[in-house]
Amino acid sequence: MTDRSESAGGPVRHVPVMLHEVLDCLQPGPGSVLIDGTFGAGGYSRALLEAGAFVLAIDRDPDAIANGRELASACSGKLKLVQGSFSQLDQIANENGIYAADGVVLDIGVSSMQLDEAGRGFSFSKDGPLDMRMAQSGVSAADVVNHAAQKDLTRIIGILGEEKQASRISRAIADRRVTNPFTRTLDLAGLIEKLLGRKPGARIHPATKTFQALRIFVNRELEELANALLAAERLLQAGGRLAVVTFHSLEDRIVKRFFADRAGGGGGSRHLPRAQADAPTFAHEKRGALAASEAEAQTNPRARSAKLRYAVRTTAPAHKPSLDLFGLPNLAALERLGGTNA
């Protein structure tokens, strides 16, 4: 249940993006076994259950799992909820007696429920602790802001937020935190707004890209996505379907590169050139990304930037896993940045 559009009208709760298209891709039915790697508010899982499928739903946010227990109890064993990372979805499935799946769906990013709760620290429009941890454990955004070297902050904000003013922002943060460390979301957002300015009526808040970058970094989102794609390749049986909804070019690029490599349409990366033609593990029914309908984009702001890519698993064995394929950015080690909130 992804939401990147606070600046585009605010989060819309419990509305799964491109639901009709996702169901079309996955083709769930009675007896099929599906993995919802990003349970969130349960929008996709509900629809899959209604189609007669068994669903293993995964989410690293303990609140999402707790909120889904009522749905699970009403499904007579057809829904299994597990707190964990979708990067380990094949291991989690195996631990729950599933060794081959008919479909996997991933909806990448922060959920509307997380944005709605100021206490989670994801929102630059609500005051709360500068947290942003989806799993509610580990290194927080405050740890990163207050302890990362300025040059590392510049790279985090510039690469993961695609923020052109990353150097100015990191310098302002480094200067301020010496005497007054950052602990609240509106404090950081206010500093960035004062630094960059904001035109009256501007739809996009100047802190948007910085908050995005911190969230992606804190939750290792790009690495998690890359590992989840490799895990889905291992778990899906022949004819199984992988559907991935993304909301940002950084994520979409990872999915596009994976499908291009695994469907035989592209050769590795500059880090790992293709030495030989491995048997394709996925086949495209439709190349390229699907976008939300105009009607959905008008009623649900989150859908405007959504891209759905999917492919069908072949009979070929999974390739040897390697993250080199994805060209992930080389950033500071998250573990070094732990502080009082870790």
C-alpha cells in the first residue's frame, strides 16, 4: 500500500493501486498459492482471497501484521500473516511449508498507514519523532541525520532523493546539528524549507526528496527490492507470475533491469557483463510498464506515478544470485550510524 504523494493531495488509506491490473497479471483462482510481500493494509491480499487463493502475506511492520489479524481469523486458514522482510520471501515461504508459489506481488515503498501516523516519523507535514523505520527497530532517520558524515549525507540525499541541492542541505544539517541535534520531523522539514524557499501554492514541499532519501536509506529499500526479486525467482514455479508496482524511477529501474536480464532481453550490467546466455527464467506477456488508468489517477493521487511490471516464470532454474546486476549505489554503511534511537 504505497504512498509517495503527500504533496499531491494527501494519502488515500486502504486503496490498493492498480488492483485490477495486478489481478489481471497474477490470475489468482481457487487452489492457487500467492505471496503478498507487502501486506500493508491488506488491499491486495483481500482481493486475492476473494478470488479463492491461499495467501501468505509478509510485512516487516509489526503494526501491519497486528492490524491484519482480524482479517486472517475470518479467512479460515486461507491467509497466513508473517512479520518479516520480503527480501527473504522464499525462506519465509519455505518455513511455512510453501516450496513453490503461483504468484508474488510486491508494492514498493511506504504505506499510507505509516504516513498517517505522525509517531512513525515518515511525514514532513506532521510533527513526530524523526524515525522512519518500517520494522520499528534498528538505525533511525535521526541517527543518520545527526551522525552521518556530511559527505555521506550529500550522497544519500543526492542519489536516493535525486535532490539537486543535496550539498546545501547536508551542509546546513551538519552546521545545525553541532549545537542542536535533530529529533523531530518538522524541525528538519522547516530547516530545508527555510534553506530552499517555497513558492506560495507550490504543490511539492522542498523537503520531499530529502525525506524520501532518508526513508529509502534507513530501510535499505533498494537492496531489499533487489533481493526480493531474486527470492521470487527461486520460489515461483513454472507458470508462476511476478507483479511489481513501483512509484519511483530508482525502484522501477531495478525491476526493469531484472526482467530484462532474466527474460533474455538484456545483458547484465557494466559491473557484471553477461559471459554466456543463461536460459531465461521469466517470459514477458507484455514488455514495458503498465500505468494506472486515467480514471484511477484522477481519484487516487498515489496512482499517478505508479508503474506495474510483470513476467511469467519459465521452467529454467534460477540464476546464481548476485546484486551486481542491479547497480545499487555504494553508500555509507548503515550500521555505523547508530545512535540513541538505534
